[in-house]
Amino acid sequence: MDPSDTMDPTYAMDPTDPLDPKERTVTTMTSPLLTSTPGAAFDAFLADVAPSSLDQAVWTPGSEPLPALYVSHGAPPLFDDPLWIGELFDWSRSLPKPTAVLIVSAHWEAAPLRLSATGAAVPLVYDFGGFAARYSTMTYPTPDAGALASRVASLLPADEPVHQDTARGLDHGAWVPLKIMYPYADVPVLQLSIPTHDPARLLELGRRLRPLREEGVLVVGSGFMTHGLSYLTREQFVDNVVPSWSAEFDQWAAEALAAGDVDTLADYRAKAPGMPFAHPTVEHFVPLFLVLGAAGDPARAVETTIEGFQFGLAKRSFQVA
């Protein structure tokens, strides 16, 4: 995500466009980009709130399966957004601390399936630009995830080989939200690549991974409910003006998720309002299907945990049982 991205002015000036951005809403938010001290909100969180993570109850065998999560992950400005920091941390605290996290991020698309490096303190991938230098020096030294990698490989069929990428670290779709949810890096984290955009294949992949939930592993799909970065303007970055294409796609998704309408969600290219502006590329939406596949019943209504907008983009996040 690069805040220097701007909208093509011809789009905003087209009076025939049914998604004309003049039809939009505004939400109250102090832009994280206006902070004078990058990361100040995160520093305050570490000092005042994060220590409660140290005594969080840990999942134990015999406990209920953990849910699977779809997380709108944001980017480094998340560390300057106290509201969103609080929402993510409260969500993590509402659950037992997992034995490990398996996360699929919009920022790693690779087929055949690949797993990230598993050693302790794997390196981070600073796959962003245009932000304060501090964010490219952050660390997240998680424990060894080798046991989880072996377990994931054992759950996949022979015709879906998985390759270990020993040089691949955690990208910002993984470490940015997790650094808030589990700020002491005391949970092993393994990243799995997105091998396809096909909803049916991702649903099946999620189904294969479902047993992990019964073993205390938190299965996470990390994306963003709307992600039309190339159509954002200063109004979005500074004032959080919400374009109609973002608001309408988010509402459509909310209704389909509440109804458990997986078929409608899978046909998002044809049925969702706001396309293709909400998702010019779809890698931030499709992790949702892996999460639904990991549910006990993909057609059951989800539990929404975070709503609202940052920079005009929908933060909608949810969990499935």
C-alpha cells in the first residue's frame, strides 16, 4: 500500500458512472498519516494495554476448536490507528491464545503451495513503500514453526504438493496484524501461499486445514474487504471519505456473509456492486474462501468482529466456528 497512489481524474469526472465517487459517505477518523510521531499509538498500546497478553489463557487439548478468522490487515498506518489497534487486540483477547497461527496473506501468491521459513525469528518482508522508516525496521521474532509445517503438509492430498520456501519470511499481511494481536511474538507463525483465486479450490483447501482448529491452531485469512488503492485520493487518505464502490461492496459482502450465501460470494465478479473498483485485483478478497472452507459449516452466518473504514477501505473482519 503506497499513499502516493491516486485516482485517475477521468473516473471522478464521469457523470454517467453509476459508482461516481461524488456519491459517498464520510466517517470520522484522524488520519494515521497525519501523526507527528510514527508508531506513537502502538507505543502507547505496548506500554498500557499489551501486557495483558502475557496472562492470556492458552488453548489446551480438550478445549473447543478455535475459530478461523478473516482479517482485514491494513498496512503500517495501522500502528498509528488506536481504534483499529484496540479492535484487533480485543478480538485476540476474546479467544484462547493459540498454540500456533497458520496464515494466508494476500501478499503471497504462489503455486504449487508453499510454506514460509519455519525457524525461530524468521525474517520479515517489508513489502510496502512510502511510509516512515521505522516500519521497515520492526521485528517479530516468533518461535519455531517446524511442527506446524509438518502437520500442514500431512493434511494435504498427494495431488496438492506443498513446498518449503526456506528463504521466505512473513509479509506485512501476516506480521502487521499479528504484531498487535500477539504483541510479544510468543506464538509460532507459519505462512501459506495463495495457490489460486478459484473460490471452489480455496474452499476445499480450507476444508483440508479444518482439523488444525481442533489442535489449537488459529487459521487466518488476511486480506482487506475492499482494496481499490489505485482509485483513492487525498480525501480518502486524509479525511476517510468512503467511496460508494467501497461502501456498496462492503454492504453486499456483509449481507451475503450473514446469510451464509457462499454461492453468491463465489460469484462476486458478476454479482458484487462496486466491482472492479473495490478489487481491481482479487488477492485481498479471496482469502475469505479459505476461511469459510475451514468452518464447520461454510453456509453458517459468520460472526462479524470489526467494521468501519480506514482510508475509505472496508475493514470488515469476521470469524467462523
